[in-house]
Amino acid sequence: MTKPDPPMRSDADPDEADRSQAAPVAGPVALRPAYSWRAMAYVGIAMLLQDKLKFAGILVGVIVAVVLSNQQTATFLGLLGKNTMLARHAGADIWIAPPRTEILQAGGTIPDSVLWTARSTPGVAWAAPILMGGGNLNLPTGGSQPVTIIGVELPAGRGGPWNVVGGDVRRLSQPDAMVFEDSEREHLGGLNLGSVRELNGHRVQAVAFTSGLLPFGPSYAFTSFDTAREIMHVENHRVSYVLVGVRPGVEPEAVADGLRQRLQSERVMTRAQVERSTFKYLVTRTPIGLTMGTSALFGVLVGFIVVSLTLFSAVVDRTREFGTLKAIGATNRDLARLLVTQAVTVALVGWLIGQTLVIFIIQGIRSPRLPLGLPLWMVPLTLGAMVLLCVGASTLALLRVRKVEPGMVFRG
């Protein structure tokens, strides 16, 4: 008896068709979108680490950019801090200065009637005068050294000194007493507590020392207001600046507006405005801003060029590998992900090494004469800048990858 033939399977079986569509295809051809970044990242990092010499070359570019940009920024901020230290530490909310004043320095004077006007202005808690001028301190061995004399009204001592590291600042009330900078003691003829010197032909005695009070110029030397007037030969009715403190709960800007209405000939600035004016002055009126900015830009430009050329060279050397990836189904978008992963990896590693070097460099060269400062906001800013730099530099390599033909892998 003949057995019936088994039922024939239909090629159009819907269940079989669904299973065939659902079955994953091995290899990069079927990279799911959820895993394409992961797969390309893995391939990209593997390719990056395989050629360690080129990887090191790319890192050098990033490290140079990080070190130069951070070091120049720290130097500029240090110089800015030296020129704004008086405004930040004097304790005043508002400064009344001679007209056209852009930076706090020895120079012009204003009438002391400004002081009485300030004290009678609503919202003012206190107002104090200071005198600021240059002087030459005679050395025991001959010659002289310049200092910046600051005379403050006692006993309040608005305007300084601060960071006292030796002696007793209360002795400033004694005749001819003066506070000098500790780091300048050798330059000022081996000063010690009790040392007597001649300043502008006037006898002075060192009663205390400060630390780090070195502006962009001669060091600060503090004395009483009356002694400073005698040393600098300033007229009785003139002062250099008037410092103003506002009452609690009162906005300094509101009090400053009131002072501007009363004082038409003087410049009235809040502490923040003094700092902004100093920053603008350093950037636009001195070569400091141009020098520092050019050096930082040069470092970033060198890093960009090095990273761009090295990534491009790596792509050229691995043209067949990229062609193979295209031949098995990788798209230009997938290869872009690969290159971006390489760029971000280089940026992270180079930033970490460069930032570590910056910390050691700053610690090694920091001194009272050059108080380098690297604020915390520079750390994430530098990281973001390096990522953008490396991703931007990978664009050149991406343009090369887009021209790679998949069929080239089958050529001899």
C-alpha cells in the first residue's frame, strides 16, 4: 500500500516568514541602532590602541593644548589678582576715585570734601580716605628700591594691611611706623622687625610684615594716613581715594548711584566695577592680554593641527580596514561614530595627563611675585574645550572615510 506523500511546506508560510524576519543576522551588517554606538566604540578604541605610536602622537597634541591654555590662563588670572587685590581686601563696597581712573594705582588725588559728602549720603555706613603713592627706600649698601606707599586712617585701618605674618600691625599708630612685604625683605636691604630706613628722605621703622602683597609693580608698604602725607608731601586737603561701606541690606549700586548724583567730578565705582575696569585695562591697554591670549590660542591651534593630522594619517594607513567595515555593512554614520569615539577617548586621556601636568607646573613656579591661580571652573571648561577640539579635528578624517569604497578590499 502506497504511503501518502507528506504535506508540502509552503514557501509563503506566514509563521516561517515572521521567524525569518525576526532572526538576527550575524555580523556588523545587522548592527541594531541600540548597540551601534557600543560596537563602533569598541572597534574604534581597539584600532586606536593597536597603533600606540600614533595614539601617543595624538595625545601630545591634546596635552600641549591643555598645558599652554591653562598655564597662560593661570598666569593672566594671577596678574589680574595682583592688580585687584587692593579692591578685594580693602573691605570697601564702593570706591570714589579721580576722574578717568581705570585701575587702582598711585597717581591723581581728589579733594577731601568728597569724604564728607560720602559720609552724609543715605545708605553709607562708613567712609574712609587713603593715600597711595610711590616712594624710594634707601638701602644700607647704597642705592634704593621702589615701594608703593598706602596710608590708611587709624584705628579702623580701612584699606589694609592684611595677611600679616610678622610683627604687630597695631604699632602703626606709632610715629613713622610702617608695614613691609615679607618676600621683599632681602631686596629692601635685609629688613627685620625694628629696622630703620629712609623713605623719600623720611625716617621709617618696620613694625610688621605682610605676605603676598605684591601688585603688578612695587610692593605695598602700609603706614598711617598722617605719616603717608608727610612722606609723599601731599597737600592737607587732598586724598587718593575714598573707601565707602554700605549699611546692611542696602545695595551698593543704589548707594553708588546716589554718590554719582552728588559727585559730578569724581568716578564712583562698586567693587565689582573696579575689578571689571581693571580686567578691561589689562586686556586692552597693556600687552598682557594680547601676550597671554596669543599664547593660549597658539597652544590650542597647535593641538588642533596635531590631532587633525594624526587622525587623518591613521585613517589613511587603515583605509583597507575602513573599506572592510563598509563592505560588511557599516555606513558612513557608523564610521563617524567610530571616529567620534576615538576623538573623545583621546580628549579624555590627554586632558587627564595635561591637567595633572598643569597642577605640578603651577605648584612648581608659584611664588609671591607670580601667584598663579587656576579656578575650579577652568577644569570642566578645559575638558569641554578639548572634547570639541578633538571632535572637530576628526572631521578631516571623516571626510577621508566617506570617500573609501567598499570594493577596494577585493582589489589586489
